Amino acid sequence: MSENQEINHSQIKEKVSHKQEVIHSQIWEEIPEKNNPFAAAGCYCCGYDVYGDLLDKVSWIEYLYLLFKQDRPTAEEAKLLEGLAIAIANPGPRDYSVRAAMCAGVGGSTYASALIAALGVGAGQYSGSREVGIAMAYWQECGTSLVAWQERLKHLPQEERADVWLPIEHPPGFDLHGVSCATPVQQTLTFLVKFSSSGALAWLQTNQLQLENAADCPLAMTGVIAAAMIDLGFSIPQGEMLYLLLRLPGAAVHALEQEKYGWRRYPFFAAGLELENASAVTN
């Protein structure tokens, strides 16, 4: 190595030490406090001053839409997302993800563990976010073609390889064990159509019976959610993430409630906690 080619390590270290670390984001920008670079004096979401402007002018739902879409929602979009959020905020104890959170709560796990349990179970392909994502993919593929939907529902595509997800075992967006469309599902669809009269939701309502016949099972809440996400213009990853997020309130409150009641009043698995021979355990 010639003298000109020699690396000056001290100069490199000096350049690296003066290099400014930058987080690239189109969503968020912070202006540091003059006397504390680790605290923000101003926070801007998509160009809007969060604490100086948005705080007293927008609703939680409008802000949520802004975070995901980097744009303000129309009045109809805000009402549609708000209605969707209310409809799925608490799936109830029948839901597997809520039940997982309840088990964590009654078992004395940390609060974070209860939410993680709900997220883990609620991410799957049966009433989970993955099912919503697959249903959204079908909307992107089939659009509003009834023939395309009938063909897709009768012949579900198979993954080329089983990686994270195994092949789905039922038409996504439909209730595998249902006999007829559940009343809350029908009520939610009827309400949400008011704010999307010409999109996927309206088409779903018009063609619901034909789609149910093709799927050989009734429409599920995940099917309504997928159509609403399409009408709101969310991508599949955004739809899955929002679905997980919006269902957490119910998981949280049911976990807290069961923690208060205790395992002796928990209706599931109680018999399995009784020792038939306590002396055999101690010996």
C-alpha cells in the first residue's frame, strides 16, 4: 500500500463522530427544545402541528386516519372509520383473542402479556388479521365482479409453500361454523354502507346472498371489515395492522375484569385446576 493509499483512521473516526444521525419519516417531524436536544418543542404529523393545532381541532379517529394515510379524511371517511372502530372495539368473550387476554388476566400475568396474547391469537387466519388481509387481497383481485368472486370462493388458492401461515381452511370473510349471517354483522354492514354508498361495502350488501351461496357459509365480521378497509383506501398491511389495533380495547377491559374476579370464578378450565391427590404432589 502506498503512502497516498494509507488510511488515516483518526480522520475517519472524526468524520463518523460528526455524522448526524437522521431518522427518515414522512409521517413525523420534531423540533428539539433549545435547552434540551432530547425533548421535542414541536411535533408535526404530516405537516400539522400536533400540540399547537391538532389537539383541540380533530377527533381521535381523524388523527388515526391521518397517521395511517398521511392525509385528512373526508367527513364520510371519518364516520366510516369511526363506525368500524366501534363495531370491533370489543369482539367479546366469544372471540379467541379476547379469551386469550382473559386467560392472561385471570392467571395473574402482566398487563402487557394480556395484550400480547390478544395480538398473537388475533393475528391468525380464523377471525384474525390475516383473514382480513386475505379477504382484502380477494377484493383487489376480484373487484366487483360477481363471477370472479364466485370462482375465487369456490376454489381457494393454495400457498406455494407453508412458511408462517398454513393454507387457509375456509373462505376468508365468511363464518365457517355459521348457519346465517349474525345480527351484529348485518347491523354493522347496514350502518357502514351509509358512508360508502358506491364502494365495496355497498356492492357486498347487494350481492351478499350470492356470495354466501358461493362460499357455502354466511358473511362474517371479517368480511365487512375487509370491504370497509378497501373503501377507506388502506393497503393490506395497513388493514391488518388497524384490525389488530382497533380490537385491543375489548381485550384489555376483559383481562382487567377477569383479574379482579380471580380464577375461582373463571368458567374455563376450572376443573383442571383441582388436584385429585394433593399428597402425591407433595411427596
